[in-house]
Amino acid sequence: MGLLKGMLTAARFRVDGDLPTDWRERYRDGLLDQAFREPVVRTKGEETEGWVEIHNLLDTDFANHNRWLYHPWALFSLRVDKKRLPANLVRATLEKRCQAWCEERDTTSCPAAVRSELKSSLEEEWFARMLPTVQVTDVGWNVADKTVLVGSLAEGTLARVRKRFFRTFGLRLVPWSPLDILDDKAHIDALLGSSPEAWGPLSEQGDWS
């Protein structure tokens, strides 16, 4: 919830495209369609993602505009759930189960087919009871000036948000750069060719107040 309180580290984007006349209703429907939904059954390595309200990651009903639209800002978050079993613990536990299987049958070797079956059973058992890791990334869209703030600098997270944003609103997010405000090529060339000034001690630079 960094967009609402506390410190925020964010990447900035421009929205490529214009708002339709019925954008409030259309984007509400898009958020509802792309909202986070708990899977009925989780499979190993599965990731689940979708939009949630910025106030609480358990709220996914965007029908009420007052819960996500604070003109000119549209605020929502992307929730991503992941389940990953601890590989070293799974491996160690599997070895114990293979040993127990061998002891019960008075043998020293556990067949590959049995080992595979024991591993599948172990993973299914643990996966069903473990909680996912949950990542939430805040997104703030100023619909008036067509800028978007995403509360992350991780490339993978930004790519995920951009893809989900396009699926939801049909608009592309273009990385924002200070060079975008320079529409004159001469100004851009001058900026790129500039070098730092040689500054003396602060006492020699005059009054900055």
C-alpha cells in the first residue's frame, strides 16, 4: 500500500492511447474480469495473479468506483501468489521415505518407479497444506495526464504489470524518460553531449537559499 502511505519506490510509464468516452464503465468491467481469483486446485509451481483493491489484498470487487477511482487517479494492486516447495527438505524427506520402504521389504534398493511415486505423493501432500508467498505491487494511474506509477523497479514485476494492464484496459505502458519532455532534437543532442560542471566549495557558490 505504498501509494497510499509510507515511502514509495516506483517506475513511471506513459499510457499509449486515449480514453474511450465510457472508460469508467469499461475499465471497471476490465478490472472485474482480470481480478484475482483463488484457484479451486493449486498445482505444483503454479502462479496465480490478478488485480486487487489497493486498500486490502483480499478485496477484489471493483463494482464500486469509489473503492478504486479517486479522480484523476485510478488505484489498484497486482497480487501474485506462488507456491514453491523447499527442494532440499523434499529431497531429504524423500530419502527417509525410500529408506522406510526398503526396511519394510527387507531390501537395499528402492526401484525408480516407487521412488517417483513416493516423491509425487510427498509433493502433493505438502503442496496442499502450504501457504503461498504473496507479492502485491501497487499501481497508480493518473487518467488525466496519462501517466502510471508502478511500485517496483524489478524488471520481471514491471513486465508482468504491463502485460496485465494491456489485457485489462487494451492500453500499452511505455517507459517514461526525461528525454520525452524534450521534443526538439537539438535540445536532446545538447543534453546528451553535456558534461558535469566543475564546482568549487559550497562557500564559493553563493547563497542557495
